[in-house]
Amino acid sequence: MTHFNRLFRKYSVFLLVVFMLVSSLAGCRSVKDGKTYESLSPGNEKTQTSDASNESGSGQPSVSDEFENFTTSLFCEEITENTLNLHYALEDPASFGISDYPLTLGEYSQNYFQETAERADELLTQLKEFDYDELTYNQKLTYDILENTLKLSRESRDFPYYEEALQPSIGIQSELPTLFAEYTFNTERDITDYLALLKDVNRYFTDIIAYEQEKSDAGLFMSDYCADMVIKDCESFISQTDDNFLITTFEERLDEIEWLDEGKKEAFILENRKLVTGDVISAYQMLIDGLRKLKGTGVNEGGICNYDNGKDYYKYVLQQSVGTDRPVKELENMTIDRITADFRAMQELMKNNPRLNTASGDFEFSLTDPLEIIQDLQEKMLEDFPKLETDINLQIKYVSKSMEDSLSPAFYLTPPIDNPVDNVIYINGGSSDSSDLYSTLAHEGYPGHLYQTVYTASCSNSPIRYLCSTAGYSEGWATYVENLAYSYDTGIDTDLASLMQHNNSLSLGLYALLDFYINYEGQTPDEIADFLKNYGITDTEAITEVYYYIVSQPCNYLKYYIGYLEILDLKTDAQEALGDSFNLKKFHTFFLEMGDSPFYLIREYMESWIESCKAGA
């Protein structure tokens, strides 16, 4: 979900994910400085305990303990600045010493973002006071990741008003209702907090519209086409009033509560209905009216590169969101190479097996029931992935019909740090069907987001890592395993499965390539249409829609595709370095142990991992 913290503004949707980058990591310490790789796998007692003394010789707390206190305090400070973030991060805030906190959706203004950058500078100074060599292996990894995140937050000052909260399908206007619908009620305070946040929507949206006005004054307001898509999202939400899903889902949640008396339930239900039909819907109408007034003030209908410093901002977001520091041209060439390889593989398959051309048009996986698919994926993945020790309760839910047009085909909601057991995957019945549900649940569930999130959390006990996410890591991983899943469903023809896997990879690669062409090279809709003709895509309306989705969401597809290519590249490098001793499960274990990290940092740590593999560790 899109959340907004001060230092750790998390982007990405229903996976709770981050913001902002820097072009170099000069001075960043890493395992290349002589540290030997240590496994962080669950149950590895050696590395789950500290390798630094608890006290210094003078009886004072050790550097390791002080670092743990610093990062935990920072987490508590940041997580309480947005009550939605707090609720989704912690089921029991009191266990972290958090009892008093403001009830707010956070702030959204350029002044606030400037303060964020200044605060990052202060924290970097504090971070550098710790003796890196006195930290445990796990803490050194946390240090490197935190340092990277703070540097990126600091660099955000170079791009005022480039940030955008309102994006078609993935913007706050689409995500906020689902965050409210999934807000769990474990205590009466959770209910009263929730109702207070509903009251805060109008204030928060007022801040966003004020920010959009400032964007307009700076010549950075969105195109009319993009504004219309966001307005459509908002109109879809308010199309239902008395039966709005924030009313029905609230009543369903209260109906399941046994510890609340009926009188209070009825009072809460009445208050929620009043707030939704009044405050919340009026806030969405205010957002619609504000965007309509600003329509026509956008000066750029094309990619982000058409703005002043647009190309620099694009490279910045690439590093921030995707986690790669490669030059744009190198990434573009990597994409073209992979598209070409997938295309040739498809040609070869159809040449050797002509019936595939017909069969592909009616392709569907053999399993279509969600629970059966999850069970099958869990069994098939065991050979190549480390076992997940945590017992999971998984609920699969379907998106409300009122939100089908404005939400992704499927998404996974990250569980609280202190309760990784209860997990939810949403399926959008309006934009997905049973024929591709197998690969979708591989992406969102096993061995995708759910599995990666819970496994990675079991390798690190530092809560600050929750706020230091890199979208390219998680989305790249989910895309990587989604493609593996085509070989898992043994109920379909092997050649057909391979054909569809290459087609899936090629399709996403085309979106990624369009992102480069539109947002970095500035190609127009006509130029994009001419390019897509080479792939038999001629639907003018569809091309226009794709064009403006990419304009409104620079690098969004690259989180998936370049993240996927970076993982493939890491695996290839490991295979070449280790030869016959390469083990796929060990590689996956290493990658999962790293957790959400930029790929340039993972590559540094992988050098040490490779050496440990060569040594037989």
C-alpha cells in the first residue's frame, strides 16, 4: 500500500514499500571490507545470537546494544507519524513501548519533504558515530541498508514537486479504501483509532490538493488524461454511498467480534456509516473538484524527461524504486536482449511444435481453485527454496466490485511485524480470471510476496528494516518466481508452458522498454504506436491508455522487470563463479536472507557469499 512516512515514505502498494535515491554510495561499508558471510537462516543459532559482547570493558552498553537501541527508537519515532503505518506495522504497539501517538494519516507538503531531507542528514551523522566493526553481521547489513535509505531521503531535496500521490490504480485515492477495509480490530482502541482516521481523510486530501496546486504553479502538474484517470478512480469509489464497501466491511468485522457488547457495536456502526457517507465521500468529491479545477494547467503530456531535470529525476527514481545503479542505456540494452531471447525461444518452440500457435490462444493452467493452487505451489517449490518455518493463516479475498476498475489484478497485504502468521491476498475479479490464477498466486503468495516477506522477516529482528524497503527487490522476486511457476503446473503440456512463460516475460519486457522510450527518451504516442506495430499491437485506444499509464507512473513497470533481470544476472554470476558447486536453493536462501535491499548492495554481499560457498561453508 502507499504509505507516507517522513524519512521512509513507503511506496508500492499493498506490499508497503519506499522512496528516494542517490547516485553513488561512496563511503558505504560492506562485506568487501573483510567480513565473512554468515547465514541468517531461521534456526541458525550461531547467527541469531550476537557476535559482539553485551557490555564494554567499562561496564557500559556495547556498541551492538547501542546500535539496536538507536534503530529501534528510530523505528518507533517514524512509525507513529502515520497511524495507518503504525497499525499495519504492529499489532501490539505497546510491546514496542508505544502507547501515546497522534491519530493522523500523516502530512503531505513540500515543506514536510524538505524537513525529511534535513532530518536524514542529522541521522546519517548519528549513524556514522557507531563503530561498524563492533556490530554483528546482521547489524552490519542493517547499517548498510539504513545508510543507503537515509542517503536517498537526503537527495530528495533536489527534486521538489516531482513526487506524486495521485496515480491511476496505484495512487493513494485507490489504496486508501482498501487499507481501511482491511484495518483489523483487535481492541476497542483499534476501532476508535479507525474512526478518527476516517475523520482525517478530508484534512489529508486537502493537503494533497494544495500540493497539487503548488505542482501546477511549478509547471509540474499531471496531464489532463492522467487527471481524468485519477478522477475516474475517485468516482468509482463514491458511486456507492449507502452500500459503500467501507460500510459493509466495517459491519462484517464488528459482527465477528465477541468481546464488544451489542450496544457499542451499534453505536460504532452508526458513527462509521455517518463518517463514510459524509466525511469520506465528501473528501473524495473535494479531490475530484480540485483536480477538475487544475485540469488544463499541465504543460507536459509526455514523459517525465520533458520537465527540467526530468532525466536526472528518472535516474534517481530508477535507483530509489528499482534499486539499480546501472546506466539507463545499459538497462535498456538488457531489456532488449531479454525480449529478443524470449521472442526467439517462442519462435523455436512454435517451429518445432506448430500446434502451439493454436493452443496458446486457449491457454489456461490446470488448477483454478485458489486454495488448491496455493497448496500445489507450496509442494512444488520445496526442492529449490528454503522451508518456511512460520505457520501461516492465509485468507484469499476478492476486491469489492466498486473498486475493480481502479485496483491491480491482485495484491498482497504485508502482515504486522509482531504477527507474521495472518496473511491476506486480494484478487480483483474484474481484471483477472481463473485461467492465469496459478501464476498470479505464485507472484502474490508462494514462492512470491507472502513467502518472501515472512521468510525474510524471520532472518532479521531489526524493525527498522521494515521501513527500508526497495520495491525492485520484492517485485523483481515476485516476477522471477511467477515465471518459474509455469514449469510447476504439471497438468499442462511442457512446451506450451514454456511458450507462455516466454510470452509472459516478453510482454512485461515490452512495458519496461516503453517506460524507457517514453519517460527517458521522450517518445510520443505516435512513435510508440509505430513501435508496437512491430509486435502486432494496433489498438489505438489501448495504446493511448498504456502510454498515459506509463507517463503517470515512471519506472513502475521497471520495479518488476528490471528487478527480475537483476536477479537473473545475480544468479548467472553465481553460477559462473561456482560452476558445478552452484546450488539453486542456497542461492535463493542467500537472496532471501538479504531482505529488501538495492541490487548494488546485494552484489557486494554476494561476493562474500560466493567465497563462503567455495570454502564449503
